[in-house]
Amino acid sequence: MSVRRVVPNVHSDAPRESAAFYGLLGLEEVMNHGWIVTLASPAHPGAQVSLMAEDLTAPVVPDLSIEVDDVDAAYEAVRASGAEIVHPLRDEEWGVRRFFARDPNGRVVNVLSHRR
């Protein structure tokens, strides 16, 4: 299993204002589902931040997202470790397969793969 990208998720009740702020630093909108907006650097597209008021299908806004090449293998490894699964492994309507787990610091991590 390998990591493709890591994206911090900022819980924001003011996504427009937050997007404008991060725009001052050179980030541009690359995805907007209404409840989540992702901004990226045009020069380095892997440098991203997501702004979320809520999560569409999960009970909490995750602190960060980690995209992996094999989410099923990641799920089995995390589950076998005894870590708390906050949101079960599932296919989401917007094209990702994901789950949330709580890390040892109490942070919620969204682990995902894009479906092909």
C-alpha cells in the first residue's frame, strides 16, 4: 500500500471567507461539492487544503484525509490494530471508497481511494 496524498481538512463555518484567505496564499479551487471545497497550488497540485462545514455522510468532519492506493488493505490494517473506526468502509456517491479512523492523538483520519 502506498500513500498518494495527504490533505488537511479545515472545519469551517465560513468556507467562502476561508477560500478567499487561502487564495491570498496562491491556492485555487479544484473541487467544490458544496459541503467540501478543495484548494490546490497551481504549481504543485498535490499541495492542497480542504474546507468543510460538515461531512455529507459521516458523523464528524475529519481532521485530515490520506489517499492510498488500496483502501481495503488500509482498512484491514487499521481495524486489526484495534484503532477506533469512526465511519465504516463504504463506497461514496462522489467516486471514493473510504473510512474514518481515530489516531492515537484523537484525530479523525479519512482514509480513501478513488474508484476507477
